[in-house]
Amino acid sequence: MSVTVLSEYHCREGQVDEFIRLAHQILPAARRSQGCNNIYFTISQTDERHVILIGVWNSRIDHQNFIQHQADSGILMMTQKLLEAFPTHAYLSNLDDF
């Protein structure tokens, strides 16, 4: 059963464009990561500093392995500098794999 991951990011004032630029660098490789089926990059229509990634992964472990790779490579630290707080990740079981 696949997993949907909702990852929420709250950008610092004036950092949205830089976050988008960084996401454009990171997401193509993320989408090719083991276990990743797709990632949607979305921005709130009412608060442009609120970014939500909606990812579909084969498993929670696959997503966590990707996050660990981001931490090991230093990309996570670069991302964190653009944010007001740590991102949150909610793991949701997909009940209809069709």
C-alpha cells in the first residue's frame, strides 16, 4: 500500500522566491528517488509563504530515507534557513491504489 506524505513549510518573510528556486533544484531528483511515485509542489492561495508538498511514496521508509539523504547532503540545512520553523510531515495510508 502506498503512502501520501503531506509536508508543510512556512517560509520566512521575503524567502518564498528562494524556496521555490531551491525546490526546482531538489524536486526533479526527489521524483527519481527510490519509492517516489510523484510529488506535487503547491502554494496556498491565501498565504503565499505556506508551501505544501504532496508526495506519493511506496512506503514511509522510502520518504524518510530521502529526507535522511537531504540531511546528509546539507540540502536540508539550506532549506531550513528559509523557513520560520521546522517542516511537518503527515503520513497518510492510501486505501485505493488504483
